[in-house]
Amino acid sequence: MMLRRGFILFLPRLVGLLVVACCSVSIVYMLACTPKGDKQQLALPRAHSPTVKEGYEAILQEREEQHRNYIISLKKQIAQLKAELQGRGELLKNVQDQYPDPLDIRLDHSNPEKAQTNLLAFLHSQIDKAEVHSGVKLSTEYAAVPFESFTLQKVYQLETGLTRHPEEKPVRKDKRDELAEVIELAVGSLNNPEGDSNAKHRVYTASDFVEGIYRTEKDKGTLYELTFKGDTKHQFKKIVLFRPFGPVMKVKTENVNMADTLINVIVPLAKRASKFRQFMQNFRWVSIPDGRIHLTVVYFGKEQVNEVKLILENTSKSANFKNFTFIQLNEEFSRGKGLDIGARFWKGNNVVLFFCDVDIYFTAEFLNSCRLNTQPG
């Protein structure tokens, strides 16, 4: 009984000792046998540790090795790119040797003057190919590239057809910037004429610009013809520019005198006396003061003919206007025949023919456009 009682009293102590021993063994095992992580990080040494210098040197040496390997990799990539570039250059040279340029236009960067000369030769060849100095023969009228007209504020386009309102509203920013650049270059060219630099010349500004026309030939470039006010009322300055898919180049500058350019307005008419009266009101205030207008009226039939003659006579007396011709045909109305007879009836010198309907309203500026955008033949 005594042994049993002593064993029972000793048992809790034994269990406590076993628990303490197990904990101690666990702590020692965790300190000694904890596995390292996948990415071992270098811990910074303590400041007062005897190995602080060696630790920093080891870290710096490892970083230096990493940068050295990266530089070696970049050098290999650069060498590969140089080899590929050299191969492409040799291939291009072989192609040029096999298919030489008929104009022998190449950019030789070792000789800048020759490269500039060759470039100018190419640009001038583009001008010669385009319809700048002379026209070309086309198979049909549909092959013709139409011109578009523009002023400082408006662009009149023809590519969409003759619509009721061909004015572009609003003008696209890229087109507006392009035309503004062309006008600026034209003004600069007019203010710096070739020849005697000491002679006094008129100073042009953008406000002297009257109108211009332009069109783009898709394989050659864009042609611009700009008209500016001249020194007198009936004189103008016309400048032609060309953009051969490169810098804008001046082609020519010429003086245009329209003082003696006569316009023959041909109007075929049948009845419609009230419309003719409105037409003559506009004609009196716009065309007669111009002084270089002839009116040809080709009248079909007898109905209202006396009323039409009376309108012409009254206008002639009140405005002292004698430059008109009245032709009467006793047949059914035909616009085409009336225009043809009116054109053939003219026996004077060279004249601009303007085929006009009785309900058309035009301005004095339009008469200038007729003269500036036509030529004999």
C-alpha cells in the first residue's frame, strides 16, 4: 500500500518532466532542422558583427555579377541586329543592281550635295510627268481628274458631282491646314521674286488672294494654281505650285491681264418674260458696270417676243448698254440648238463663251473666275 501510494504521488511529477522534455526536444528540432525557403535571401549582417565587411562585399559581388550577365545579353542582341541589318542592306543593293532606276536617282549619304541634286531631279521628273506644263490624251472624259476651287474661307468640291450645294461645310482641318500652307508659300514666293533683289516690289499678303484651284493625281502629286490681285483693277498675278508627294515646289509665276477679255453671255429663251425681267435686273447691276460683257439672247417662237424685246430696249436706254444681240427662231425651243446658234453667231475677236440659263444669278466675282480659269481654245 505504501509503494502504491508513493507511485501515485510520483506520477504527476513524472508526467510534468516528460512534458518539459518533449517541449525542449521540439524547440531544439525546430531550431536545427527548419527547411530553407525556395528563394534564399541574404540577411544583412549586424552592424557590430565581426563579419559585416565580408557580408556587404558578398552582396555587392552578387549584384555585379547579375549586371555583367545582363550587359553580355544586350551585346549579343545588338550583334544579331547588326548582322540582320547588314544582310538587309546587301539584299537591297542586289535588287538595285538588278533593277536600276532609269533616272539613276539614289540617295548617297556620303555625298550630301549629290544626294540633294538627285532628289531635286526626281521631284522635277514628277512635275514633268504630271499635267502641269501640258495636257495628256485621255481615253474617256471619266479619266480626267477634276479640279476643286477654294477661297480663304470656302472649298468647292466636284468629286461628289455637281450637287445643289457643292460647298464643303465645314472644311476638314487637314485640308484647311494644307491650303493655308500653300497660300502662305505662294505669298512668300511673290514677295521674294527671282531676279533683281534691289528692285522695289509690291508686298503681298493673304488678303490679296482671290481664288485657287487644285487637284491630286494619285501617282504624281498635287497641283495648285493660285490667283492674287495685281497692280491694277484688271490685272492679276497667277502662281503655280506643285507638291510631288514631298516639299511644295514653285513651277512658275505669271502676270495675267484681263482688261481686254470679253465674255459673251448666251441665253436661250422661250416665253418666260417675267424671269427674263429678273435676269436683266441682275445683269444690269452686275454685268453692265464690268464693261467687258456681251449679251446674246436666242429666242424661240413668237409668243411674248415683243415683251422680251421691250425689256432689252429699256435696259439699253437706261444703262446706255449697246453690247447685245437678239436672235429670233420660229421653231420649238431647244436649249442645245440655241447655245450652238448663239456661239456661231459671234464674229468678233477671241471671246469667252458663257452658256447661261435665264434663272441663273451670278456675281461680279464669278465673272473674274470665268476669265481666270479659261484660255484660248
